[in-house]
Amino acid sequence: MMNLVSAMETRVSTRTFDGKPLSSEEQAALENLLQDVERAEKPDFLQPVRLTLHTGPGAKMGTFGLITSAAGFLVPAVRNAPFAMESVGYSLELAILGAASLGIGSCWIGGVFSRARANEAARAGKDELVPVIAALGHPASQRSLADRIVTGAAQSRVRKPLSEIFFPIAAQPHGGADAGKEAVSAVQLSAPWDTILEMVRIAPSASNKQPWRIVQVSETPQFVFFMEENYRYNNSLGDVHLQNIDMGIAMCHFDAAAEACGLAGTWQPLAENRGAGSSAEDEKTSTALAFGRSRGWKPIAVWQQKR
Ligand SMILES: Cc1cc2nc3c(=O)[nH]c(=O)nc-3n(C[C@H](O)[C@H](O)[C@H](O)COP(=O)(O)O)c2cc1C
């Protein structure tokens, strides 16, 4: 994949588009991009995600007043299986960042859209879900009133400070009952980790809730990803869990930034997460897990740098 750091830095949600269709060059570039995203290397416990580009004059998705004059939509379909949501977050964000690199604006839509139309556009099978869609197009020069209200309410661009999402903790060899009470050291990251975590910090999330929490045991090249779940918010849409999608987005940003910095790593699943077995438990991970669990966070996955 291309270097996506500048796309991560500059992307913001676009909710008011100029109404112009995508050019045939843009359509072709997007179709190529979707193929690249489908083929890109991803954490191997994620599910494959089929991405459909839905454009043309009839491309309406029942987004009501929220989205104005989109040129089209990206519609992801995934098998309803463990890590389906993280998978959609990861793949659709890769596509959104690629689109941003092509100068195409977008907005994730997880709340109000026609699920029937989205299923139809993706030709979703019986065992597949279309949990979210993304609107695409060229940003209009002036944003609609609804856009300005939503953007204000969702506090676009406003993000938690690093100290609220990243927790470097001291090693505790025996990972005992006190592990969760380990003092958090001041956030002081050396390059390139500062860039990589900054890219996670600025990632988009549903209602800008930024549920990701990342724990690193004293300078080890291992990062444990947790979700600070808002239970009602994340469990009000049946099989769709927007905050697990956010976790996939965070993993995508971490990987894209690590790749841009020339670092390689592997992911292991941690979730006692909707039927997935957990693995990847060593002493360092146990210390990090105890720390996160004592705060009520849900373990999702751990990234380990390849030696
Ligand atoms: C899973 C997910 C679902 C979202 N659903 C909606 C939505 O239904 N409507 C909307 O206007 N924005 C939606 N957003 C966009 C977020 O509000 C936005 O990403 C966040 O406020 C941060 O702002 P930014 O994207 O401009 O950086 C969603 C984002 C994500 C990641």
C-alpha cells in the first residue's frame, strides 16, 4: 500500500459534497484501490471484507439530511463471524485513507442509513453483514447546516490527549494481583513510536468516542489494544458493534503508520470477544492485561514487533 501518513493527518469527515459525479479516472482509481485493499496483508484473524463502490445517479442510501449530494458510497460486506466488526473497521478505513490520497472526501455512516439498500448494493448473502457504509465525493465549498451541527456535536478534530489512550507501565515479573495498580509512567515516546501512536490518536471513531486504550509494558515492542466500551452505545444495533469497528480502525492506523516507519509486526487476537478464542499470553501480556482489565477495558489484540 502507499504511504498513508499524510492521509491520516489530513482526513476529516466530509458530510456536504458538491454533487458532481466522480470522473471515470477517479472511478477506475477507486476500483483499483478496493482490489488493493482486499488483497493487502492484514492481521490474519480478521475476516475478508468485500468492498463495493456504489455510484451513479440512483446511488442513494437513505442518509436523510445528514449527508448532502454524495457522489457514491463504499459498501463493505463481511461474514458474521468473530472479529467481523474489527475487520470492517480495518478494511474500510484503508479504503477511506486511499480515497483521501486520491483527493476524495468521505464520511463513515453507522447510524442512519437504509440497511436494505446497502445490502442490495453489496449483494450481501444471508450470512453476511453490512454494518456501516461510507459516503464519498468531492467536498463542497460550503457545508450544510445539518453538517455544521453534527460536526459540532461530534467534535470533529477534537481528540483525547495521548495520556488518556496510551499507558506505558512498568514490568512486573510475577504479574500478580497488584499488576493492575502499576503506576503509569509519564508518556514519553521515542521516534518512531510517537508518530505511530499519534496516528492512532487522530483516527476517526463513532461519535468521536475514541474507545481505544493501548498498554505497553516498559519499552517492550509490544502494544496491547483494549476497548473502553460504552456498553449501551456499542450494543444497541444487534449484530453491529460500532466501537469494535473503531478498534479495527485503530489497528489499521497503527499498521499503516508502522509500515510507513519501516517497522513490521504481527497481531494476535486477545478478545474473549464474541466467541473468539484468546491466545498470545506471555508474562508481559499478562501484566498489560491485568492493568487493562482492572480498568474494565476489553482486550482486543496485541501487536508485537517482528525481530
Ligand atoms: C464506525 C463509525 C460510525 C460513524 N457513524 C457516523 C454517522 O452515522 N453519522 C455521522 O455523521 N458521522 C459518523 N461517523 C463519523 C464520526 O462522527 C467522525 O469520524 C468523528 O466525529 C471524528 O471526526 P473526523 O472524522 O472529522 O475526524 C462515524 C464514524 C465511525 C468510525
